[in-house]
Amino acid sequence: MATPQQRRVLVVEDDETIARAVQIRLVAEGFDVRVAGDGEEALAAYAQAEPDVVVLDRLLPGLNGLEVCRRMQAARPVPVLMLTALGEETDVLVGLGVGADDYMTKPFSMRELVARIDALLRRVERASQLAHEDAVIRVGEVEIDTAERRVFVRGVEAQLTRTEFDLLRRLAERPGQVFERERLLSDIWGFAEGAATRTVDSHVRALRRKLGPDVVRTVHGVGYALVRP
């Protein structure tokens, strides 16, 4: 039974060795952890345990991780960290497109896994605090409702994940300013390891796909900026 201070994590992984190693490390970090080995078991555990965050393997027997993520987000939005052995950009973008907030490529370090889970939970808490602010940010044809966490492009709503919204909002705070990848990692993900900057690149590509190719400008070798009208 989780204490009021413990955050609940659902680990969905069919490799028992990996699942057990992740469970042991997260329990040692103070999390209340439940493990599921396939998609159907994961959905049942999700409905019963109501986790604060889900660590979800992309490749599962039966229902794959993409479908599991889609059904979870439809039932009750939750931060999802997707694990993938594929690592291809298109695979990552598909995962982000169905509602995953972040991803890690196998093999991964337990230290980074814990850091990313902590960052996801901090963003949820920060979003809850910001929801009390009544502010709309407009940059060109993009309108960002920070209270409702909704984004519109030319009046049409764009469906963003939690992480995509946080990234866009950060860039929109200072349109035209170039944010280094490492700074975005620190501001959004809570850590700034250079090897993880690909995470920023993948989320920027997802934003461009949903908002338009010219919304975010790349400054090669440096980072990204939201284009000012």
C-alpha cells in the first residue's frame, strides 16, 4: 500500500529481468511500483492502481505499447515514459504522437530513468500551479492558453502532449530568443546531459508536425527559437 507521500509508478515491460531491475531501483528511490508484463495486464493495472506515471515498453506481446498508451490517455491522461529498442526517429515520433511524454532507448541507465521520471512528475506539479494563471500567449498564428493547456493554430486546436506543451510554452515566453538544447533539457526535463539532447530534437520535430514546419527555427549547433511574426 502506498503512503500519501509515495508516487505510484506502473512499469509495463515483458522482459522480466528488465522489469525486476527497474522495480528494485524505483522502490529504492521511494516509489510505489506495480509491474505488468503485457498490454492487457497493463490496462487492468492502470485502471485499478491509477498511477502517477507509467514506464511503458514500446514492444509488447498482444497489444503493443502504442495502443496501450493511446487507450490510457483516452481513459485518464497520465505522464508516460516510453522505452524503445528501435531508436528510429519515425518510431519515436509515432510514440510521441499517441501521447507519450518522453522516451528512452534501450539499453538505458537506471540513474537517467529515475531522473526522467522525477522530471515528469515535477512538470505535472508545475502545470497544476500554472493552471491557476489566466494567461493566453499569442505568437503569430499560434495561441497558447496556459490555464487550460490548449494550443490553437489559426483557430484550430492542436493536440499536444504534456511535454510538447511545456516545450512550446517555454519557447513562447521569449519569442525569437535562441534556447540552447542543454538549457531546454534543464528547464523541461530537469537534467542537462549532452547525450540526451536528441530528446529535445525529437520533440521539436513533433511540434513542427503538429503546428507547422516554420513555427520553430533551428539554429544549427546551438538550439531552437520560436519564430516571431
